[in-house]
Amino acid sequence: MVRSVALLCFLVLAAAPVEAASHRNRGRRSSRPRSEAALDPARVNDPGTAPTIAMGARGDAVLRAQILLDRQHFSCGEIDATYGRNLRGAVIAFQTAQGQTPTGVVDTETWSLLDRDDAPVLVTRSIAPEDVAGPFTPLPEDFSEKARLPALGYASPLEALAEKYHVSPSLLQRLNPGQAFDQAGAEILVPDVAAAPLTERAAKIVVSEEHGCVEALDDTGHVIAHYPASTGSHHDPLPLGSWKIVGVAHNPVFHYDPDLFWDATDRNKEVLPAGPNNPVGVCWIDLSKPHYGIHGTPEPSKVGRTQSHGCIRLTNWNVLELAQIVRPGTPAILEK
């Protein structure tokens, strides 16, 4: 059972955490594709597409690397065909786990390790009835209006499909130019992020403030999973130290109390319903440090790129995977 706690990231009920004071000024994920060069699915799927890539690169090879790493449980967060900080962190973690020199550059040796997975990385999938069943509701900015909704679900089928395939909405549109995403049975091109499930429990997890990540380690100290994370701020720093996992709450509600947050703008206490667009996403992993946890987010594009209010924020799909391999008592080391 997840504890009831109070203050920063608090649980008024067993499955009711709060992490951030105000989400009203956060921009929703854009549905407009950026002006980018067209992607070539054949090149993305071709193991011969293996140029040396590093920070700042974009395009086919970057997309291929992101998907292959995701399938190895070394996540860059939201897949977007851009080589940014989160991808560099995933590459370094993968190289280290494979006994390579951790350069953060995908070179010939790193490609040879990634390409041991030779299944296509882009595949055609039919939009399932449940993908478009909804209801889809544009999210209001005001907390009191959100509190009146039955759930904080997806705002559109595009958003739902993007999260299902770990991809940015704009990249999903680039892969499917002119495609509508609201018709069951329509075929779309998507990253194949289906991966063999992690079969061993984490012996411990390590949260690194410097590297902006959460890593799960086995009992030999080998990293079995890596996730980019937002890990605190100047006002609400990461609570460094050795803690433990207390429990996991799926589909938590959000109890908002403005008196607990330094930057609160909405002044009324509210209870926001569960859903993927809940401020703490679809899962809360409670820590023995009072008021703190690891949780999801309604805005995966901001993970590792913006600060949090003290807690540890992952994408929804990453926190769900992590929740499967931790148990009450799993050590959680939060370090600089």
C-alpha cells in the first residue's frame, strides 16, 4: 500500500499523489509537424544505415538508433528523430552496459551492437477500435475545470497513438503525411517499440541529478534499464540519499493544495481525476523519503528538458515499465 503523506509530492489518499504546483502554463503537445526533411522508411529499416551520429544530428539514422535503444530498455523518452541530450544519455548508458567506452556517439561499434536486433524498426499497424474509442476531450487550463471532468484522458487520437508508440505527435505525422488518425482500421507507419519484457527485478534503482536519468540495476550492478528523467529544481531539489520503494499506485488521482507549493497560481484546493493527462501521469512509485516519488507526466516531450518540483518525472510508458520491476523495499539511491 502506498503511504498517505503531506507536503511537496503528497498522497492525501493511498493513490493520490501531487508533484507540481501549477501545470496551467504548460503548453500541450503540439499536433503540428515541424518543418523537417522527409524521412525515408526504407533507410530507417536498413541496417546499412549506420553513419556516425552524435549531438545535433537528425533524420533516418537517429530515428533508427532511438527505436533500437528503446527496444533494449535504454530509452531516450519521446522518439523524435533528433539527437538531443536524452538520446546521448541513453547511448552512454547502453555503451557502458555493453563494455564500450561511453562516448555518447553512435559509431560503427555501437551500431554493430544495436543491429544485433535485426527486426524492422518501422512497421505498419492498423488503428485499433480502442485507439479511437475516446472520449477525447480538449483539456482546460483551469484546475477547477479539470476537476469537473470524469477523467483526464487524451485530447485526441493522435495524442493517444503517439504515446502508444513512444513517439512525438509531430513525428507520427511526418511518418504518415496527410493521414487522419481517427479511423479504426486505417493503416499507419509507426515505430515498433514492442520489446521483450524485463524478466528480472531491479536489485536497486539509481536516480542521477547530474545525468538526468533513472537507471535500474541488477544484483551485479549491471544496468538493465535506463530512462531520462526530470529530477528537481533550485526551489525543490532532489532529496539526495539512500531511500527505498514503498509501493506503486496505478492511475492515481491528483490532490492539489496551493498552500504546499511556492509557485502556485490556482488558489483553490482541487481533486483532479486519473488519466494519462493527470499531472502525475498514469503511475506513482512511492519513496520512503516523505512526500517524494517517481511518476509519469502528461507532457513526455519535456522530460529531461524541464525541472520538476522535487519528484522524479518519467514518461508514462517508462514509469509503467519501471513499476513492473521494482517491489516494496527495492533500494532507491538518489545522487548528485
